[in-house]
Amino acid sequence: MKILVQAQNVAYKDLGIVSGLKHMIKNESLSGLYKGNGAQAIRIFPYSGIQFFSFELYKKNIFGPLLDSKPGQANHMQKLLAGGAAGGTAVILTYPLDLVRARLTFQVKSKTVVQPQSGTGVSRSAIINTMVNAFKNEGGFKALYRGMSPTLIVIIPYNACNFYTVDSSKRLALQRDPERFGKVDPKTGEVVLKTQSRLLFAAISAAIANTVGYPLDVARRRMQLAFLSSDTTKFSENTFKTLKLIYQENGITKGLYRGLSINYLRVVPLFAVQYATNDSMKELFGLSTGSS
């Protein structure tokens, strides 16, 4: 739903959340709500794993020594750099699957929507076919990574803000009021955040980061989907031009921030659950969740 709204799909650009969902169920059935979910599921497992693993790796083993920080006492710059680098690493390694998901999701059953022509479009059901068609018809490997520049531009500061905020909030909460926000891990003896505290801090950090970087997220979607219609190929050139075109055609609220409310409903709880699950798994295996 978010992708259809972001990319100004003809059938959805004037609909709200509720009306859009009703329209989708009516025209696509319930299965339409999960279109592209296969590619998303295949992508999200390695993406999340790489992201959280890379954050700890960069924070402790790379930026820690570079910034000469004390063991177990990550400084502000260390967290920011580690978060940004982790996001960039995860994007680069999984980006083609994100492009596939966007394209599969954008294909809808509607008489008012321009569908791909035979031989030049993408498959609606097969992840591999979508990648092969993009590779053959749109410029090789460049096609599989189209839109990655704005993705990196948004995900690096987004992740830096996200991980810095939630990591710093964790430390401050446990220092200021450990009884309210924390509990003792029986395996390590470490005072760690309660599950509800993890969810809260992660949700707040995700909301802040999403608001700041959302226009670039819209730009990357328009670039990813540029070749699905002759009317949208103008969005394929570069990030700055895409942002300019979106602003000129639709303005700020209906263009650059189109679909933000839907994004909150999806991304905020997603990151909150991911972060809480990551810390809970660390506890399960007797690993330190860290408070620095």
C-alpha cells in the first residue's frame, strides 16, 4: 500500500489508508495485501541480520579503536558512524530484492493502470523473472541497483539516527531510572531494558528518523519504478532531479511526504519489534545487550 501511494499509482494516488485498503481487497482480494511479500521476506531476514550484526561489529571493532574509545563505553560519534555504516552495508548486499519487491507490489489489477507490455515489463509472480527482465531490458546490473543512491543517502543518516537514539536512550534510561525501565538478566547479571522499554525507545527513534528522511524514500521508489510506464521514465535519471520533479508535480504533503502516515504504521512497529527481538535473543544466548 505504501509503495502504491508513494509512487502515485493511478488507482491509489487519491485514496487514503482505509479507502485504499478497501479498494485493494475489492480488486485484488486479500492476496493483494501481501503482493511482493515473498521478496520482502527473503530480503528482510538477511537485511535485518546484517544490519544488527554490522552495527555491533562497526561499533566495537572498527570505530571503537579508530576513535580511541574505552572498551564498553561507546561515544556519540562511534554510535552514529556504526549505525550509518551498518545501514549502508545491509542496503548494498540486499538492494536487488528491495527493487523486486517494489515492482511486484506496484503491479495491480485495474483498468486505469498502465500495465507492462509483453517482453518489456516484469513478472508479477516470480522474483527471479523480475530480476532477469530488469537486467535484460533496462541496462544490466545498473538496473538492479537503480534507486540505490537515494536509498543510501536516506538509510545512512536514518540508521545513524535510529541506532544512536535507541542506544543512547537505553544507556540514559538505565542510568536514570533502572527500576522503572530495567530488569536484571539472570544469565549475565547485567541490568537490561524491559521488553516494553525496548519497544518504546525503538519506536520513538524510528519515528524521528523516518520523518527526517522520508522525501528521499519517496524518491528512491519513484526511481525504482521509473521504467514500468512511459510516463514515469523521467524519474530514472538522478536523485536531485527526481526530488525536484516530485515537488513540482505534487508539492510537499502530496508529493515528498505522500504516504508518511502509512509508513509510520509499518516501519515504526517493525523496527521496534526487530530491536526488541534482537536484544531478547542476546539475552537468550547469554550475550550482553550493552548499555553504552
